[in-house]
Amino acid sequence: MTVILGRRDITAALDLDVVLAALAAGFRTPATDPTPLRIRTDLPGPGTATCLMPGLLPAVPAYTVKVNAKFPTASPALRGVICLHALSDGELLALLDSATVTAWRTGLAAALATHTLAPPEARTLGFIGAGAQAATTLAGLRHLRPWSRIVATDLTPTRAAALLAPATEPPGTATNPDPAGALPLDPTRTATSPATVLSSAPEVAAASDVVVLATWSQTPLLARADVRPGQHLTSLGADEPGKRELATDLLTASRLIVDDIDRSLSGGALGTAGLPAASATGTLGAVLRGELPATAPPTIPSVYSPVGLPWQDLALSWAVYEHALDSGAGTHVDLLT
């Protein structure tokens, strides 16, 4: 039987601690063959089509194939399906809504990275872009540490206000040690904190210790003059050719961490800015394995700019699938009859 899992099923099955731990373990695992493929093509009109395969993790007896369509003006902007297959015989175990899986796995991976790389004392948080990706990242960051103030800006101010509205505690619990294996969790953290809508990206940078950018921008939103030493920025929008959120002078003046050097060169922050591999200090995996220090020197900013990796879809999809088997969630169908 194949389990079909939609947005409600996936969201209800999320345990943030379980998924954060799976993501941390995945980042710590050195890359192995076969090399994952990321195939992208422009469609006639405003959209793009992307296929990521295979998503693999050593401890998971399954793999994923993701097929997405991206349309920036649509809601949701990303639509598609993730196929979860048994590694032993290719059986189709589950079909999951790609928009929901992608938003949560990218947001929680970004929260994990931001919590790990940002200075431990950082307590003011800013968002540039307030869509679905910002919302899942914010849920993860609220889960991982307390924030004294949160600010946001968006082309649509009402969306920024909605992002900053008082939130209930996100799925999962956090009574266990930090799943990132980096900084200790503060048991006093809360899902609510003072929040302010601001009018521009530089205003957000000026007000925040940590800045998360989650936009579709093709021109830089922040330059070196907009940030200060010791500040951390996580740029989620530079995940395809032509998309960029940070100016070249900012990237070269910062300690730059990526999720994968080769993919950053071909379609991420490095390639779009025309920078060589040596411009990146290293990968988040190297940081989590202890091969690189977690935080940058206090004299320079730090930047994390991922492109997203196929195994991240598997980490979340497998956790949700196991929950569905235990709870009976989703729609169970036999596609072979």
C-alpha cells in the first residue's frame, strides 16, 4: 500500500526534535556515491521545473525522488510531489506534498544552521521576506533559543505582520538536549517575543543580531555597508541560478558557510556572484563534525547560504512516514490494482 500524505497529515506528524536530530545527523554524514542529481529547466512562462534524486541517508532503508514546479507569483509558489521508495525493491511507500515537505525541511535545516553558526549571545532576529519559508524557519528558531525581539519586512507588509503574530509552541517538544549537538537549549525560551514590521532590508539588518533572508530576489538586498562585525546572516533565496540576496562585497568580507560547495558553485551563492570555491570557508557538515569552529571571528560577519540537498527531503519524509504507519494517518491506496 502507498500512503498519500497531504499538508495537514505532514504538519500533524512533525516532531521538531526528531526532524532536527535527523537533519543534524545527515549533515554530519560525509557525502558518498551516488552523487545526487539536481535537474532544473525553465518552462515557457514564469515557472521552472526541478527534479532532485535520489535522497539517501545511510540509516534509512528508503530513498526519495522529488518533482517540483516553481511559480513565484503562485500560492504556494512551489507545487509537486515527493515519492518515497523502498531501497530494497523500489516499492512506492508514500507520496507526500512537496510544498509542505520542502518548506519544513528547508526551514528546520536553516534554523539548525543559524542556531549553530550565530553567536550564542545573539537574541534579536530579523526576517527579510515573510512567506512560507520564513514561517518554518521562525518556528525552528523559536524552538531552539529565546529571542528578545523579532522584526520583519516584506513587499507585502500584511504578510510580515502575519509572520510576527503571536505563535503557539510549534510541533514537537524540546525537553531533550539540543538535537543540533552544538549549543545548549535554553528551557526558558518562548514562542512569543516583541515583534515589529520594518520597511526595508537595511532596517532589518540594523535592528538584528541574526538576519534570515527568504526571498525570490535577483538583485542583492544587503551589501557590506548594511551589516556589522559579529552579525550572522542566513540567505535562503540564492538556491537557483540568477537568484541572489547578498552583494558580492558582503560575501567576500564574511565567513561564508554553505551546505555543498559544488552545488553552490553551479547554482548557489558562489556561482551567482562569480566567486571561486575558496571564497567559502567550508560546509555546515564540517562545522557539525567539529572540523571547523561554529562561530566566525567577532571581527567579521558570518553568512550561511544553502542550496538544499536531496537527503533533507528523505530525513523529513521518513520521519513523517513512520508516524503515519503508527497512527494510521494519510490515505492508503493500492496503486497496482
